[in-house]
Amino acid sequence: MRKTVLLLAALLLAPLAHADDAQCKLALGRGWPPATENYGTATEKLFAGETQPTLSVTLLPKLGVESGVLLVANPNGGDWLLRRAVADERVHAWEGDKLVLRTTRAPEFTEAPIPAATATRLVADWRRALALAVPEGVTAPFSEGDTWLFVAGDLRVSGLRPDCELGALLRDQIDLLIEASDEGDGKREKRWRQIGESLDRMRVVLDAMAAPAATAKP
């Protein structure tokens, strides 16, 4: 009897879950939020150094130090570089009555190899997710709170903390990357599997989001 009740509840809730997926709106927009580009560019450069990330997420917090996660492709093939970076001191700061960008002190890094297959899938799936959830013409919103900067391939979107199920999946994947950057080989293998499972779920969410748009086309 209990199993029957649970199954019925799952069936009743399933359409609601799909509806939530389809209506997911991330508080993000294309490009840079107003008055943020110089600050964001300086922070990304501090974290990337001479490398050119293919995927990155950078947090510009209202308080505290900036942080980020980035993936750098291996030009010779093989594993990519996963880097977690945390600023040693706040980049965006007041010195006396003058606002400055402090980028002379090296950030703290933790780095690890990430399989190319996992990295390339992250780039492709993140790009699809961000492009679908943030259509062209939607500008990045200004916030006096934390600002999130996402880059996936040639796509940049920025704005507020990503919420709803899609945002939660993105944040879960970021957390798994952070954990993997500071773990041994055995635990990292588990993280890659968890990321793959999260990406599988994200594709289901994205398919649900894309379905209404496809139906609306003549």
C-alpha cells in the first residue's frame, strides 16, 4: 500500500517538476553587468595568469575575497587543467578615499588534472545551458550583492546567483570541481562520476526547457 501511495505521488508531482524545469529563469544576462567589466577582467586575469580558460566561473562577492574555478585545455591533448583560485586579498578595495583594483599579490591555487572527456562535456553542456536559459538580448543585471561571471567557450553571461533546478545543478558541479581540485586520484575519480551524473540530470532539465520553444515554432 505504501509503495502504491509513493508511486502515485511521484506521478502527480512529475508534471509539476517538468513545468518548473521549463520555467527556470536564471538571473543572468549576456556580457558584463554595468560598471563591472574592469573589476571582473582584472580578477579573471589574476586567476588565469598567462593561460586562456575554456570554461570559468568567477565570484565577485559583496564582502570578502574573490574566488573562481577554471578549466584550461591541453594543447597537446590529454588531461586538462582544473584550477581553483582564491584571492590573497580583496581585489576590489578602497585605499583611503580611492577605489583600486589590487592584482599584485598572487592568489592561492589548488590544481589537478581533469579528464579531457569530462572537461569538454562540461564546456559543451554549460554553454548549452547558459545559452538556453539566457537568450540573446537579455542584458546582465546590476547587483549590489554577489556577482557571478560565467564563461563557457565563446559565451559570457553574468549576474546573480543561479537558482531553480538548473542553477542548483550548476552550483553542484562547481562544488564538485572545487573538491576535486584538492583531492587524491581515487576521490577525484568519484567526483568525475558525480559530475557526469549531474550533467545527465542537467540534460533532462534542458530538454524540458527547450521543448516549449520547439513547440512554439511554426
